[in-house]
Amino acid sequence: MENNPVIRRLRPADLEPLSSQSAAPLLVRPSRSYWQDAWGRLKSNKRALVSLYLIIGLLLFTFAGPLVWRVDPALQDIDQISVPPGADRGAMVVDPFVAWDNVSLDDGYQGGTGLSLAGDPTTQSVRLHWDAIPGASGYRVYRNNYPTQDADALGLPLLQINNTQQMYYEDRLDLRAQTYYYSVAALDESGQLTGDYESLQADVVRVITVNEVRARDLSDNPDALQPGDQVRLSWHPLGTDYLGRDMLARLMAGARVSLFIGLLAPLFFVAFGVLYGATSGFVGGRFDSVMMRFADFVVALPFLLFMILFQVVFGIGPGESGIVPMLIALIILSWPATARLVRGQILQIREEAYVSAARLLGASQNYLILRHMIPNTLGVILVTLTFAVPAAIFTEAFLSFIGMGVAPPTASWGSMCNEGLKTMLTHPHELIFPAAMISITVLAFNLLGDGLRDALDAKMRNTE
Amino acid sequence: MWWYTLKRLFQGVITVWFIATATFIGMHNVPGDPLSGDRATNATIRANLEARYGLDRPVTEQYFIYMRNMLRGDFGISYTQQNREVNDIIREHFPVSATLGILAVLFAAMGGILFGALTALFRNRLPDYIIMFLVILGISVPSFVFAALSQLSLVNMNNVLGFSILPVAGWGTVSHMLLPALVLGLGTMAYMTRLMRSSMLEVMSSDYIRTARAKGLSPTRIFSRHQLRNAVLPVITVLGPAIAAITTGGFVVELVFAIPGLGRYFVQAVQQLDYTVIMGTTVFYGAFLVFMVILVDLVYGWIDPRVRLQ
Amino acid sequence: MSALLSVDNLHVEFATYGGIVQAVRGISFSVDAGQTLAIVGESGCGKSVSMQAVMGLIPMPPGRIRTGSAQLRGQDFLGKTHLDGKAICGDEIGMIFQDPMSSLNPTMCIGDQIAETLEVHRGYSRTQAFARAIELLELVKIPEASKRARQYPFEFSGGMLQRAMIAMAIACKPSVLIADEPTTALDVTIQAQILDLLKEIQQETGMAIILITHDLAVVARMADKVAVMYAGQIVESASVDDLFYKSAHPYTLGLKLAMPSNKSDAAHQLQPIAGSPPDLFSPPAGCAYCARCPWAMQVCQGDNPPPFVIGDGHYAKCWLQHPQQERDIDGLYQAVTVTGAPA
């Protein structure tokens, strides 16, 4: 760079002074208010937008759903208990039940084949018959859901027979349309298992009598039905629970409870926290420190422990519905976080230069509150509110799960999970649906909260 | 620092006193006589309880008896189990809960720090997206759902494979502890991963990391000596609340996995309205959590020179 | 090439959401041992970025060095971490930053942070390195160095921290020290002490200093050579005397006029430069200063001026220096300086 490169010749016009400085680019963007800007940022956040739609969908499901799906969530469909979604819901029409007299061995009984079925196994009854097991002085009859390998693993017997005369059994106990494994085990004189046993597999068919069809209004013309005809049972899109209640209707009913607590409790405690924190922050001084010390104590209380304790104190034992006490307990225990936040925010804004400037220009206290304090804390409060919703839903689910929240027959997602847990191994849908509802709801509110926080606070945009 | 420690401990004692008093007041406002009905199952228990708590005396006197017993570390006798002391119940079952809790906290903290650091290092690349998706999932799924689903899938896996990878429920060996601890720590781990990620990102863009690079340090040395240590500090501060969350989360995990811990006992006591056990375990757990939070704060202060020396 | 450190035609750009920012657009400079080069310019003109790019400190991506080379004693080192077995960063070239408070690790004691460099580059043991760190702290005139070495950054004052930063940067006796606005965050009395310290160390060790600053007073005090940067380019480069007494670029003149002075007459009134620097997302085709220049001509708008040599080691990128340009530049400049308003 030390010696000049070849210098090109300039035209005289090149040396004319520039008349105007219009070449300077105009660096102006259309002005947008804080909320317009935030809304724009939120709209460009795909995850937040999807979760917003999810929440709207959820509200529709909860409040408009029952208008479309008019099934009583407490109604028990005893023909279809613990039915998974999309299960076959046909039933064969049969004659009304007639007790088995043990003598009518005619239908299908072939002697000398060990344990066998007398007649087709139906949900009405399963009839068993067996030949004497050598050396047996009594029998036990078992029914299992899974095949067994060992006489000791048969579990609890349906029946114990202490003689060798009765070699038949009619099972009518809570039969479902599924496969059962029946076993008959031999007993010795002292009533102990000898280890000899026989098993068979019974594929139980769902049946229904004409009277039942009529009672449940399942057919337009019940009188025309003949034994052997098929009728279709009522439809449960998401299956039924262990008492035969419709899952979809229960999920909707449960959503009302879960969202009632999940939305109302945060609304109340955030409102209380804002009032408390704002008062404390405004008054300041000794009053402020006493108020905040009290808030510190409430914060130090172990949250879930005290939620449980509150339920006990309100006299909400197992079997009593504790929605309102839960709401009150949530409010009592959760407000300090918001109060601290708002107080901090108020104290900070009070010291801001623009507030001092406004005060110097003669702004009144009310103007300062309305124009500066409230708009600048609103964002923080909104974000707190959004994050408080999933926390409250979690708490409700937790309490209902351990049996301290809502109680039967009221449904909530947490209590449905609790009930579903018992039948988890055989009917996982009873657990998975309410669990998925909780997870989706919490996920949606969490993502929306993230989106709101990022949208309302430009500084936090990089910190996930 | 000593002054600070003393102050925190004093605050802790006051908080525990507050918890004990709140528990006492709460329990006294339970509708009906705590001994009425089938609560005191027979005359022996009733006589024992009345003698111990002086239930016929005025409330203030009862309060002092209660506080004196608490100070002695005597939490009374169970209502539902004849002649079983609450102390015995705590002594017997708390170690189980503590073992599970410690495992879960370790798992949550180590996993959270590791995954958080990873996501920050791989920011906006595939590992980051995958881990952050799992994190959102971990935050949104309640621990009891995790517990139940993991148990369900374990049962199915064991069935398919024909042998048992891990026991489905129960307590005793290390293999019993793994799955429950994992499930219990999962939510906290997700939370910590998030925190660690943002903390790590902040550290990575800080001026002193630029200085460290200008000094010519290798990336691994910068990571281990400068980034990790500074990014972990804010994560340590949430360890106190995390221990509280894990301890109370342990209630349901113990319930689902049939682990004989104090949490399961507490839930059972609540379901059976065994008042002394509820009061005793509440105060015990409360004190435990309050002092764990203080301990974490003190440890943090000791680690961070900015707090230690001020 | 006899220069100790030379940079040639360096282009640095950043990919951002808004597009590609061309932060540095072809700068060249060199510095000899024992010499101080000052790089002057307003915020965002690319002076820090160019030096950080040379050191390999800008995060890539989003940053990228499009073209250019940097040589140390005639050897290319851009993109390398070591040269002849010696590390570039921390060993050959030391660097100190603007804000010492945030540029030091808050959770590591000062002594360890200084010792770390020696451990890595010189293979010192921990105790050896720490002892040497105390000596270095003494060298930068920190009292009670052995006690101070065990303290943390928050226990230091700003000036003390900058001294510690200097100790850290010179620990391995680098041949070049890059000082990125070393005194901007300090108050004036401390500024002078730090500058004196730098000068003293330079005289002792014979290292070259590249001083990045926006303060012409600092330049006048410290520099041998000055490069004035505007919008990612060096618009004028000269010895310190030429720059102040024979300013050739209107921007340099503008900077001089914007300098506060202790004389109160109209001629010495502080005059800000109107307007703002151009958008580096799409830098103008012509001279970047065109829109703010009171003497802009038609050619300035469309063509970027080449460097015009004015004197020995003095060049300026300005069409006013073109031989065909017949206005009396000195007269124009003089008029501004006296009346306070451009003609």
C-alpha cells in the first residue's frame, strides 16, 4: 500500500459536489407498541402457536365436548367393562340364564377326557366338568388370566370341594369376553395340594339376553331377535374403565375438574400475590420487611406435604371430594412466589430513570401506577400465570393420585390415573388416556409460557 | 460466613417451629375428636394416647406437651397400629426413602449437568434438539405416570425376553433401586438440564471465556476449568428445592413400586387418617427439607467465592 | 517484509438472521517491534472484530474470514494455533480487553488465572507458575502481590484488574500485545497510570503494541502509527504527527473536531459528526463516509476511493486527494476548524 496504484482519470462531472445529502438511507421502521411487538414475536414462535391452538382445543374438548358426546360419565355399561378402544362390541343373543343342574351333561360332555367344558363358555356362565384325579380326596377350582406352569402358582381358588362326589363347577363370577385359564387341582386328605392339576383354556363369548337388549335399548326391534343373532353394544370410542364407564365422557368430566383447579387456583393466587407484593413494594420500609418475612415462612413450608395436611385438616378423607379445599390450599401455599416477584419488579421500576423523569415532570402517583408500573409488571405476571397453570394441574393430579384429591364418582385426570394403575397390566388404556391428557395439557401450557416469556422479554430470547 | 451460617440455622429452627405449630393447629381443627369412632381401635390405644397427650386438658397445655415431645424427638404412638411408635416407623422406613432419594438426586444432578452441557455445546444441532425435546417431555409428564409406564414397559420387556432384566417392584438389592431412582429423578433432571443449558450458554458467550481463549488455552481446558465450574453454580442453587421435589415425589414412586419407604407410609397414614403418624412425619419431613435447603445454600456459599467472602 | 506483524486485505463477515454483515472490508496494516500502532474509530467500525479475527477469537460460525492473511515475522498464521511450536494466542500475542471486570473469571483467583498461561505455554508446575504470577503482579505495580494473587476479581478495583489483565497478557513475554480499549472502562487518573505502565513494559521488553481505541487523546499519548477505521475499512493511515497535523480524510478531521478541548472559543467548540455510519448489511458502493461528508462529490457516491499516498507512510482513501480535484483541501479544512461550519 506504500505506493499509489494506477490512478484512474475522473470525468469533470465526477468532481461536482453532491447537491443534497439524500443519499443517506432512511433508517426508520414503523413504530409498534410493546404488546403488538410481543404478539408478533409470539406468532412467529411455532411451538408457542401450536400450544396455543392445543389449549384452545382443550378448552373446546372440556366445555363443548359434553354437548357433542352426551354420555353420562357415571353410567356403568356392565356388558363392556375395561373394554379397550376399538374393541369388538358385538354380543350374541342367548336365552335367559337357567341354572345348571349338573345332570344335563348331554351338551357336549364326553366322559373320560379330564377337565372339560360343558357347553360353550359365555359371559353368562362357564360350565366345567372333570374326571376324578387319582388319589384326590377333594378339589380346588382356579381361574387365571394367564396360563400357569405350577400348581403352587395358581393363586386364589374360586372354590374348594372337600369331597370327591362333585366334579363339576359353574362359574358365573364377573365373566368378561376374554380368554381364561381354568385349573382343577387335587387335594389330599388333609386339604393340601398334591401337586396334580389339570388346566384348560376357555375363550369366553360375550352374550346378551333379549330382555337386556330391550332394557338397554340396543335394538330397534328386540322382539325379532333370535338366540344366535348378533347385536351391537353401545359405542365407547376410547373404551371403558374398570366399572364400565365411558372413558371419553369421563375424560371430559375430569378435564372440568383438572382445568377448574388448574386455571382458577393460579388466577386467585397470582392475583393475591400481585396485591400483596405491590402493597409491600409500595409502602416499603418496616411494613415491607415484615410482610416479606412472612412470605419467606410460607415459602419454606414443604409444599406437597402441606397440601396433603390441608386436605386432612379440612376433613377430606379418602372417599370425600375435596375440590374446593384443594383450591383454597393451593392459594394459601402458592402466592408468595408471585408476591416476591411483583415486589421486586415494583422496587426496580420505582428506581428506573424514566419513572424519576415522569415524577419530575409532575406525574401523579396514579398516573405512574397506571402508565408505568402496571404495563411493566403485566408481562411478568402473565408469564407467571402461564407457568402456574401446569404446576397446579400437576398438584391436583398428584393429590388425586394418592387419593387425597377428588374422590369417586367424580372424575379427575389424576384420580383416573390412580384407578387406571390398578388395571395397568391388563387394560393399559385406562391409565394411558388420562396420563396423556395431563401430559399434553402441561406440555401446552409450558410451551406457551416459554413462548410468552421470550416474546415479552426481548432480553431472554437467547436463553431458551 | 459464620454469621451467615448461624443466621440461616436460626431461621431454619424458626421455620420448623412454624411448621410444627401449623401442624398442631391444623390437627386440632380436624372435625371431631381425633380419638372418636374407629380411630382408636381399642381401649389400650385410647388410654395410651390420652395419657401421652393429655387430650382432656386445655389446648394451650396440650400444645406445650406436644412441643416438649417434639423437642425430645418423640413423635408419639401410631393410632392405627397398637403400641407402634412413630419414631420406630421413621427409623425403620426413612433410610429406604433416603437411599432412593440420594440416588435420584445424584442421577438428576449428574444427568442434568451432563445433558445441559451437551445441549449447549451442540446448540441448534441435532443432539440439542433431541435432548431438549426429551426435556420438555420430562417436565410435562408427572412422575407417577412415568413410574407406572416404566413399570408397564418393564413387565412387557421381561415377558418378551423371557427373563427379568430388572425387578418390577420391591426393595432390597441395587437392581431394585435403579428404575425407581431413575423415574424419581427424571423430572428434576429435565428441569436441571434446561437450567444448565441456559447457564452454560451464558457462560460460553461471556467475556472471560474470550479471555481464556486469548490466553491460548485448549478447548477441553476451557471447558473443564472455566465453563463447567461457572455454569454449574446456578444449578447448585436449585438443588435445595430439587431435593424437596424429589422427596415428595418419592411418595408416589414408592407407592407404585411397592417400596417400603417412609413416603409410602405417609401416604398410607394419610389414607387411614393415622393422625400421629401424619403429624410426626410432616414435622420430620418438614425439618428435613428445611435443613436440606439450608445445607445446599451453605455448600453453595462455600463453593462460590463471591458469596463466601461477602 | 521486515514488519513483525502484518495483516493484509482482511475481510470478516458475520451471518446473522438479518443477512450477512460485512464487518471488516479489506484492511491492511503492519507493526514493527517496539512500535505502537493505534487503531481508531467509532463503535461498530470493526476495529475490535478485526483484531479478534486475527487472534481466532470470533465464533465461527456465525463469523467467517472471507479473505486476507496475517503474518508474524513473515510467516502466515491465520487459522493456525501454533507457529514454530509456540502458541499464537497467549504466547506470541497477548491480549487485554475493555472491561476487566467481566473479562476475568469471577470464580478463579487472580493468581491462578495468570499462572494458567504459564502452565499451558511454558510447562511450569502449579507452584512455579503461581510464584511467577506473584512476580508479574509486582511488575505491574500491584501492592501486596502475594496476598492479592489469592484474591478474586470482585475484590479488586477496575484499575487493579486491568493491571492484572496486563500481567496475564505479558506473562509469556509476547512479541505483540493487543490492547482492546484498555482504558475505556476506567476513570481518567487510572487511565494515565495504565497507559504509562504499558509504555514502560514496552520499553523493557521491546514488544509491539496494537492499541484499539476511540479516544484520540490516548492515541496522541501512546501511538507511533495510527490507522483510522470507518465502516470496516482503514480510511487513513499515518504516523501520529501526520495524522494530527496533516489530516487528509474528512472523517479524521471530523474525529478531531469532535474531541473535547479545554479552550472555550468558537474554534474549539466540540462538533459532533452528523448522521450515522452506514448499514453494513449492504455497504454502499462508493465511499462509506459519503453520506456524512460535507465535501462529497458525485464520484464518492458510486466508487470506493483507492488509497492515495500523501507522504511517507501516509495514505488516505478519499477522492479529495485525487490529482484532478482542484479545490484547496487545506483551505477547506482550515475553514471548518476556524468557523466551526463547513463551507
